[in-house]
Amino acid sequence: MSLEPAGSRSLDPHLRRYAARAAGMTASEVRALFAVASRPEVVSLAGGMPNLTALPLDTLSAQVADLITKDGLVALQYGSAHGLPELRDQICEVMALEQIRAHPDDVVVTVGSQMGLDMVTRIFCDPGDVVIAEGPSYVGALGTFGAYQADVVHVAMDEDGLVPEALREALATAESAGRRVKFLYTIPNFHNPAGVTLAVSRRAEILEICRSHQVLVVEDNPYGLLGFDGQTYPALRSMDPDNVVYLGSFSKTFAAGLRVGWVLAPHAVREKLMLAAESATLCPPTLNQMIVSRYLATHDWKGQIKSFQSAYRDRRDALVSGLEQHMPAGCSWTVPKGGFFVWMTVPEGVDTKAMLPRAVTARVAYVSGTGFYADGFGSRQMRLSFCYPTPERISEGVRRLAAVLAAELDLANTFGPISGRRAGTGPQVPGPDIA
Amino acid sequence: MSLEPAGSRSLDPHLRRYAARAAGMTASEVRALFAVASRPEVVSLAGGMPNLTALPLDTLSAQVADLITKDGLVALQYGSAHGLPELRDQICEVMALEQIRAHPDDVVVTVGSQMGLDMVTRIFCDPGDVVIAEGPSYVGALGTFGAYQADVVHVAMDEDGLVPEALREALATAESAGRRVKFLYTIPNFHNPAGVTLAVSRRAEILEICRSHQVLVVEDNPYGLLGFDGQTYPALRSMDPDNVVYLGSFSKTFAAGLRVGWVLAPHAVREKLMLAAESATLCPPTLNQMIVSRYLATHDWKGQIKSFQSAYRDRRDALVSGLEQHMPAGCSWTVPKGGFFVWMTVPEGVDTKAMLPRAVTARVAYVSGTGFYADGFGSRQMRLSFCYPTPERISEGVRRLAAVLAAELDLANTFGPISGRRAGTGPQVPGPDIA
């Protein structure tokens, strides 16, 4: 007689009660591994946690204290689902840096932009609807689309981002199969996980393709202000306000732990989003909105972003020069001009998912590419994050990873591939530490 | 030619793109009215906003400042979707006051208990599934059930809460119609909006009925510690841990604006909830969890709750004695022993929804009963909140309301009913100010 471990699905007395959508909610197989990966001796190139060491904690501390003393009865009370008016004004100023002209009424404040993504999917996607997304795409988005039983169709990228011709083909194929395509989900700037940026010359074309197919564009832009040379790009929203829903976040430019993000949407959509948000959380935390608003009003937040840019540039340099120095022949990677991530492809014969336990044993962690695809692709890819560890640790991590990869290639050359690509593993809900 | 106002649904170019569930998301007709009702000259007996004036703002301010100075890099960073371990430990201590014995692993911290409700509905309800709820029920819950296209079947209450025989009948009827009933949603203590409490003698019976019909119980308990005599009742969860999902909140015992709530669920369900929560918001705000945890660890939070109890008791007394003194014959109301709300029934011929604009003109606001039913019932009922205004303002509000009602009855007696009951208005998503 074999006993399954407590909590396994077949012992779950509630199994037959779950909604159909809950069947798709399964824990990432690598979750247990990440518990190990978070040990201090492991260099984690896996996490997407922003580096907060440059934040002015003493100033913040004093500001928040003042805010609670003077406005505590507001800060600790329910607010509206729309979000604080003064913060929505300021959000419009932030978006103006990427050429967006917007009315504060059309901004809805959310509990991180993840909630924005959840709300957009909620109001647009019926089960079986199709969402077009870059391949690879943000793992947290794939999880959300899965939770609403939407099917993801991936479209190829190259070093200039989403390939317009591939988008045209994907839309034509879906339409001829009678599928309802609801929106294109895209991260145009410093893509997570691919590290590439959609060329400005492609932006109008992508928008025109979507418009001609009557497909909405959902533009997710958490990293847009983190260009390493201070460069920004015109947001898709700035070029087609009526057909783009824009997702923004303070998680990477200020503080992820406050969970303050926003959605900018065409007016009618904004109304639906607000109603959806009310039924989801009633309102975003008032205190957190006031903290962000105060920070934007009193702190040199643009200067702060410049210091983030410079910190991340140093880390990108450490990662990329380490890769150039140590990686075995046959590896290739993207060289991001901003953001947090490098996307690496390893030689035939290596399975990045199968290799991960060996990497963690060698005290280095990454995320296997399969998590970023809804279709089982990605077993020869991995995401390397350079946002969190110091440059020195990153260099050490790359050395360790290169050694693991070299050993893996030796084995593969001697005995053949260790593990073939396994199709259909699908997206798994990650811990936020790898989002 | 008539032009509809901007934003009206027929001018929405995205109309044919929405998910089926979005059709049910419509703004409350009384939303505009509540903008008026929030003017200072109006006595609002409508809002469910807790009274925060007793909170020790200076102490809180100092604690939060210290927390950001010392632990800012944690407080401002992503956390886990599970919630902070120390807070989950403390939540178990809070629940022990209502005889719940729980393991902190089985607690999931949420962005207010509204998010807990959303997550529970997400993992259990397919479109067309039935949720049993008290009639009337919490308007925010009806909105959430609507967002997941679940159908609500109301079950009658009396002064001892949910009527077991009515529950039995509702389950039998639903089953014989071949409907899938997923759970009973119940607010056993100091019900919103009805003001009644489920008699302890009925609790085991309600649980047994649900268990025998294989229906889960979702126990929503935001007011349980706000009994005016300090009395508490054994939670349903304490009597049937395997078949009850428990929703808790710090919104009424500490600070609503922090949006910190929790779900306590059987182990297998907890796992699904956590995955659902990850795809919804990645994680609850770390800073807010640390603020609550610090408050519970260092402040006399039980003493604080006693002061809340006493403030709300004074307000309940002001409301109820005003009603006794001023209301026309034929009105009846509940007399709550805790919580925030009185539920009043007015004489035949008066429609509380039609009367509301006249009440607001007379500078008093309430919520019409129709918002608390999914089936159009409630037009002779209203919810009167005593949580927010001072006792003096409450007394004044009741005088104004009684005058409006008397005038309305005069008219009805002279000319017949002003407006008949309109069926099928259904639940509408309220602003959080009336939740």
C-alpha cells in the first residue's frame, strides 16, 4: 500500500468542488528548489527582486511618520477603487516621460500592476479566448491568463522585439481557426524575460496590425524608465490611445513592497476596470498610495531613477562580461539596454530544467526558459537576472554556471542528451521571487 | 437626434470584446447620489467606514518610522504570496479569541478580506454554480459572486440569524433542479446588513446541514470581536475545521486603509488559494503586514478593541433610541449586539430606493435594501450604519429620516404607492464607502 503525501490532490476532499479554472493552478515544480536557492551561499540569478539599497530610508521613514501623524485618519481609512486623485495626477506626469498624454480620470490605481493584468484579463477574457503574447513572456502574465482559462499563442521576437510578420501570421491563423483573439499582451521595453526592446520603427506597424484585426493591445511597461543610458521610448499608448490599455508600476522605480501600480485605459474600459477592482479588493491601500504620492512630491525621484539605472548598468556589465569570458561555445544571449534580464540559449543537448538542480548544488540559480512559454518550449533557454546581487556576486555566479554547463555538455557529448524537450509542461504559477 | 453621454455603453467601441462576466459589472445607480451624500451637511447613515478616531496615531507613526528605518529593505520589497510568518502566527492568536485552533501554515494573508472572498470564489465557482447566502447579504460579496457568474440563492434569516429549515429547503430545491451548490456564504456575527447574530444553538445544525449536502461553508467574520459587551461566539470554523473556509480582517479592529485580511482554509484549499493569490497580486503589501504585526506585538490591541466596542455601542444606542422616538408606526428594525448596522423595514407603500433622493435632499443618507439582494427584493428595507458619525449626528440624522419617511407615508396614503417594487435590479457593485 502506498500513501501519498498529505495535501496531494488525490487526498483533497474538496477536489470535485473546484471550478474548472482551478485545475490549471498548479505549483511550480521548481518551487521547492527556490527555497534552497534563497540560501545566502547560492548566487541567485533567478529572482526579479529590485535592488533597493539606494533608497533613502531615513527620509522615507520621516515622511511616512509625518503622514501618519497628520493624515492618519485618511491614510488608515478605506478609499475609492479609483485611487487617490493627487496620485493619479502624478502618475500622468510619470507617464509623460514616455510621451503619454492622459487624463487622471482614466487612471485606475491597482495593487501592483499584476492586479491590473488580472483585472484586464477578467473583463476581456472568456474561457477559450486567445491572448497573443511574445514568446517568451512574463511568467506572471501566463499564470493570470491561465487562471481565466485563456489560451496563449506565442509570437516570435528577434533582437528588435516582437516580429510584425509573425504577429500577422498568428492573427491570421487564429482567425481562420475561428478563435476569438482578445488582446496582444506585450512588454515593449527591456522585455521580461527576453531583455530586448521593441524597435521604435516597428511600433506603429504593430499597432496598425492589431487595429486592423480589431485586437486590443495591453502594454505592460514596468521597466521603461530603467534604460541604462537614460533613454526612453514612446509608449505604444502614446501612439494609439483608443486601442491600448497601459499597465504601469512603481515596483521597479520606487518600492515593490508597497504594491502600487496602475492601469491607464480608454474611458469606457476604465469604468469596467474600476468595477472589477471594487469586487476584487474594494480599494488599493490608502497609506501606500499616500506614501508614493508624498515621495513623488518631495523627493528627487528622477534622480533616484538615475541611480537605479547606473546600479543596474553595472550589474548588466558584470553579467554580460562574465558570460563572454566563461560560457562554453554555442551559448548565445541577449544584451539588454535596460531592465533586469538576460535571456540565454544553450547548446543542443542541454535541458535547462533538468540542469537546474545541479546548478543549485553548485550554488547558482536561474529560471529555466520553460516557465516563460505556455507551450512547453524553452528547455534550451534560461533567464538570468542581474537586478539583485552585487556585480561581484554576479561574476562569481556566472563562473559557477559556466562550470555546471561545461560539465553538462561533456556528459551530453559522451552519453547523448540527458533529457529531451518535454512538450506541454505549460506555464506554472511562480513565486513572486521569480516574477 | 439624441446623443448619449460619453462613456455610455452603446458608444463603447470595446463593447463586443468584453468577457461574458463583464456584462454583470454595472455601476450602482446610487453612486452619483453618494457623491452628494458625502458632503459634510449630510448625515450619512450609509457608509460602512470604521471609526478610527480612537487610534493612537502618534504611537503608530513612531512605530512605522522605526520599522522603515530598521527593516525598510524588507518592508519595501516583494514578499511571499503566503504572507509574513510572524503575522500568520499572530493571526492564529487573534482567531483563538473565537475558539479557533489553527496552524499558521493554513493562513493566507490577503489584500483585505474582500480579496479572500474573491479568491475563494475564483477557485470554487464556475459560471452557473450556486452560492447560498443570507437574504439580505453583504453587497460586496454579491458583487464578487456576480463577477464569477455564480447565481445567488438567498436564505431567510430571523432574529437568531440564518434559519436552518430555510437552508435545508433551499439546498433541496437547488439539488432537485440539478444545480451545483458550491458553498454557503455566511456572516454569522453582527451581520452586514441585517445586524443579527447566528444563535450559538443553531451553529452545529447549520454545519451539519452543509456537511450532509457536501456544501462548503465560507464564514465571513469581520465584526466578530466587536460585540458591545465584549461577548464572542464560537466561530463556525472552530466547530468544523475541514468544511469551513474562514475570512478574517483587520479593517474593523485596526485599520481598513492598510487592506490586511486573511483566509484560513483546509490545507489542500489553502494551496489553491495561494496560487490564485499569486496570479492576482503576486503578494500582499509587505509594509502593511509588518505594520499590523508590529501593532499586535507592541500595542494593547485588545484594549483598543474594547474602546472600539464602547464607541460603537454609544452610536448604536443613539440610533436605536432615535428610531424608537421618531419613526412612524409600522416601521421595524433589528437591534444589533455588535458590529455596525441596523436593518429597518418600512411600511407598505414606501420604496426605499425611490425615497433616497428625497432623503439626501433632506440631508440624510442610507442604503436601500435592494442592493443587498441578488433578486430585486429589499425595496421596503434599508441599512442604517451607526459606525462613523458621532452619536449627536446620528440622532439628528434619524430625526431627518423620520420626517422624510412621514412625508412619504402621507403621500402614499393620499395618492397610493409612489413606486412599486421593481424586480430584477440585482446586485450592483457599490463604492467601498457603502460596503
